[in-house]
Amino acid sequence: MVVMFDEFQDITQIAGDDIYKKMRSYFQNHRRVSYLFLGSKEGMMKTLFGNRREAFYRFATIFSIPPIPQEAWIEYISRKFVEQNLTIEEEAIRQILEITQGHPYNTMLLCSEIYYVLLETAKSTITPGIIKIAFDRAMLSLAPIYEVIIEELGHRPVIRQVLRSIAQGAKVYTRKVNPNEIKRAIDYLITKGVIEKTGRGTYRFIEPMFGEYVRRELL
């Protein structure tokens, strides 16, 4: 038997914090069963399977799935809209991908909102104006989720400061705050799957639209 879990890092939101220990206690005694654990928050997944304090430490081999190539996104989005008798130019698709940075969930959500805007306005051509309306609607639908994330993450002022700095494209380390505190905040955000390191002292939001929410709400 092969058992696959999707968004495995979020299971505690459904079953409580002790669920990983309980699952591991059963899984380690199973025979002729293979498990696949999928998750979009890479930092959290690496912590779950790579931190010796976690129940699933070294239970699985970690494989990173590469991002979807932009050309593959262009072909897919174009085909899906054409199937609905809607017109979309390649430049419009690139505008969508510039907003979402190819993040799967953000991209699919924005495309869905574009589709519904077209239905409501009885139009068949996707324009920058349509994309703008759809983006605002997508942000509105995500706002309650992002608000909860901010509340969970922002229990320390330094974490909010780090989020603001990344959202602004500013330097994360400043003389006003102890670098050790900033480092702990960065490690915490990486573990939670909120940001990832892109270079020496540079970071980005894994979910681009969450970064936009931070820019709107915390700056």
C-alpha cells in the first residue's frame, strides 16, 4: 500500500500538536507500506523530518520539488482560458506570474478570480484592469488567513520588524536590534515556511501575496 499526505505540515491544525507522535508510533510498526509526505512549506517540512526533536526525525528521505518553469505556466494558463473561450495574451500571463512569482496556490487563486470577474462583467478578454480587480479580490479573500498568520508569528516585535524589512526590500540586520535576536527571528520564520534565504543577508517571502499583505498592513 502507498499512502500519500498532502500539506502534511498543516495536520496539527486539524488534529492537535500530538498527532505527529501518535502517527509515528503506528507508522514505524507497519510493513509493506510506503508513505509520501507532501508540503508546500519547505522550511516546516525540513524541520519535521530533519530536526532530532521532532517525532518524524529521519523517518523519510527529503526531496525538493523544483519550481514550475514559467513557460510551463504560460502554456497551462493559456490553454485553460482558451478552453473557456476566453482570450488572454502572453503578456497578460506574464503579468500574472510577476504578481505571484509562480507560487502555485497564489497563481491558481488569481486565475480563478480573473475567471469570475470575466463572468460577472460578461467580458471575454483579459486586460490589465481585469487582473487588477481580480488581484484585489484575491487579497481580500486571503486577508483573514494572513491576519491569523501575523497574529501567530508576531508575538515578538522583532519578528514583525523582520517581516517589514523583507517586505520593504531593506536590510534585515540593523544596529538598533541585537543581531542574535534577528537571527532567531529569521530562523523561526524559515522554520515556519514563511520566508527563505536567497543570498547573504537577503530573504524573500515564499508566498508572494503574503508579502504584499505585509506591505499593506504592517508598513
